[in-house]
Amino acid sequence: MSAAGESAAKPASRRRGAELESAILRAAVEELSESGYQGLTMDRVARRAGTNKNAIYRRWPNRAALGVAAYQRLATEKLRPPDTGALRDDALGLLRRVNCDLSSPQAEILRGLLAGVGDEPELLARLHDAVADGGSGVWLTIVGRAVARGEVPPEALHPRVVTVALALLRNEYVTRGLTTVPDDVLVEIVDEVYLPLLRSRGSA
């Protein structure tokens, strides 16, 4: 039998578990990027991922769940905690990354999801759960490193406290109606509010 015949006769390997889940989420991200949330369907994601709808429904009960999961995967991949060796530089780096990402595909996907909440109440609930903590895991990581270095006290490690800088950045977007915030404002958030707050934790 020729090499081509052997290749044709060999059955395709079946993806399972995390590998299949990653393929589905990548396909969903691509669909969201190309067609928006309104164009997202389980059929199209299944075709793009090279699987069937049942494999998707076993993991996500509807397109709202799938769309938000895809956004979360993309956001997690893009927002990795910096490790400069100094809390100030790490915090500024994170804020600058978020600030620049407003025109990224990730931000476009989020805007598309937000545009669909009027027709799907469940989508709003899932989005709220996905973004309510402000990416606290990343902020806890950089502040945890700062605690280990002795820059801030252990009491600074609280999800609401470590995400204050991000909350203030979001407030700038709301009150100023800006797509991006000037860098001097980011520096002010870190130097005048964030670092003094974290350093004062644990004091009487």
C-alpha cells in the first residue's frame, strides 16, 4: 500500500478532555471575532473545531455560556501577571496593558457580548460572574509577590483591595467617556492611591 493509502486508511486521532475543550474555545473566539455574538452558533463552532455539537453541549449548555467561556479564555491568556521585581512597576504594567487592550480583539468580543445582553438575560448574569472580580487572581499574584519581598503587609492580600487600581481605571472610562486614559492618570492611580492603600493595610 502506498504512503498516501496508508495515510488515508489511518483513522484520525480523537481529541479528548482539555485538548478538545481548547479547540472548541479557540473556534468560539474566532467565530466571535469574525461574526460577533449575534453570529455565534453551536453549529458553526462545531464545524470550525472539527467536532460535533454534543461535545460542546456537554461542556456549555448554551451559546451564552460558550461565548463567555471563550472570552474568559482569551482574557486569561492575554492578562498574565508581570514580574518586574517591584510592585509599582507590576501594577503600572497591568494598568497599561488593560488600557491598551481597549482596542484589541478581546475588547471587541466583550463589547459584542454586552450588546447581546438585552435579548438574553442569562448572558448578562454570566458576564457579571466572569468580570465581577476584576481579574483578582492576577492582582493577587503580583501583590502576593510584593508581600514576600516585604513591600506591603500580608493584610494587603484581599481581593477587593488588590483590584482597587483597576476599579479606579474603570471609573475613568465611565466618568470621562474615554477609550483610553492618559498615562499620567495611571501613574497617579498607582502612586497616590494604590500603593499608599496597600502599604497602610495592617496598621492600627
